Amino acid sequence: MTVATVYVSESNGGTPTVTDNISHMNMGSYDMTGLVVATYPITVSTNSFHKAVRYKLSAKNSSNQIDNFQFWQSAGTPLAGETMVWKTQTAYIQPSASALSGSSACPTADPGSSNVVGTLTTDGTYSDYVFVQIQTTGSTPPGNANQKTFTFQYDEQ
């Protein structure tokens, strides 16, 4: 059996530009793939631009489908006054630094079952979006945030 090729893709801009197979989700004060945090830092008491990412089935190969999408923050502790929030939905939201409406604290453990909607059976198709944002307060120390790791997991049938 030849395994499927699944990417994490990021969308940016008003009419989204999609970048497949991203290598990181650096968050800062601008909406772009491959953001350099030192160039676009998050000011204390503001939010990062949220990231709009999703799973993409690039090549199904011998698989029947890709499903059971799970997302969580698997490493990294928030700084004082810093909260990592997230939400999922089908429709794209242009990234901004406004508080991510309808979001909640990002899961910090394997959810054990799907928390992102999608069953992918055709090459070139995507799951629902995962929106992620760093929110800070006046008690967040200035300077670089610590690194966080996110896990994107799925099942291949």
C-alpha cells in the first residue's frame, strides 16, 4: 500500500492565497506565510494575526480516505498573560489581530477523537479550517514568546 500524502496548508489575505505544505505557523503582527517574528512582533496587550490552516489531501494513493482529524498544542507553556485560542469552521475568515470570535482555549492534549471536521477522499481537497491566535494582556512580558508545538493528526483508511 502506498500511503497518502497529506499537507498542512495556510491561507492568507482577503481573497485567500493558499500555501500548501507549510513548515511552521509563526504568529505575529502581520498576515503572511513564513512570517519572521522578529520583523512582525506582537505588541503586549494585543493579539497576533490569527492563522488559518487546514489539512489537504495531496495524493490519496492506495488509501480510501483520510479522516479523524485531531489538532492540539502538544508542547510549550504560555507566558504570563498569554492565551492560545482556537476554533474550527468551514468558511474562511481573513486573518486579523481582532480577537478571534467564538474561540476557546487551545486543547493541550490529544483530544482522542476528531475535533476538526473533514473526510477527504479526493486529491486536492481540504478539511475545515483551524484558526489559531495568541492573545496577550498587559501582564505578558515583552520580548519573544516561547516556542509552541502543534500536532496535526489524522487516520488513513
